[in-house]
Amino acid sequence: MRWLALVFVLAWTLGAQSDDVQLGKIRAMLAPFRANPLANLATRGATPEFDGIKHSLRDWVESKITDLKPNADLGPLERKLNEDLRVAELRCSADTGCSDGSNLGSVGEIKLRWEWEYLVVQTGIGIENCGFDESAYAYRWTGERWHRFWQDEENDYKEKKYEP
């Protein structure tokens, strides 16, 4: 019986560490933007590095929807995801240094919703002037797992082309 308890505790701890690793990676990717908020003002701080941040955030969310059943109540999962981001200091707050009128170097609120039988996930990466570069992803249940079949992301970071 003690072995079973030990295995459970180890599995839970490794799962929590996995979250910490994924969110730590995202935090490290955002750090240069927090450190130098006046760079790249023509694109509100956004650069091609945003693609990797967006995909890391998307992948983290995808790792959290694996147990979600079609048409389930999304509220508890959405709250948990956003709380995890807050605890990891990825969301803007007075403590994380986003009080200067810029969300650059942070992530926005994760939003989940159903559109018919499809799961829609909305994420955002902070940009200058209190905005977010938002991305949306749609998933279809295959009977065994969620399959992403559509995404909408801004990925042209050239001046006068970038339209978050």
C-alpha cells in the first residue's frame, strides 16, 4: 500500500514539474520582451520570436485538454489554466511589472468555448499599448483525442504588415 501511495505522489510531482518546465520555458521566451519594452515599437514589440511563444503556449493548452470530454463545462478548466498562468507569473499584474501601460512580455487570458461540437481555444501574447496578439485554434473530437484542424495566427511581423 505504501508503494502505491509513493507512486501516486511521484506521478503527481512529475506532472507538476512538467507544467513548471513548460511554463518556465514560456517565461524565459518572454523575458527579453519584458527587459526591453521599447524595442520594435513599429510592431508594438512583436517579432518573429512570437511564433515560438505562441506555439509553446498552444502546446501547453493542448496538453491540458486531453481529458476534456465533448460538450463538457469549460469553466473549471479555463479557470485552472488562467490560475496556472498567474501562479507562473505570466499574466500581467502589479507584481509582474506590467503596470507601465504595456502587456509586452506577458500572456493574456486563455478563453475556451464551444462552437457547435468544436472546441475553440483563444490565447494571446502581450504587446505594447495594453494589447494582445491573439490566436485562435479549433479542435474536433476524433473519438479518442482532440485534433486541431484550424488555426488563426498573425505571423507577419514586418512594419506596416503586422495587424494583431
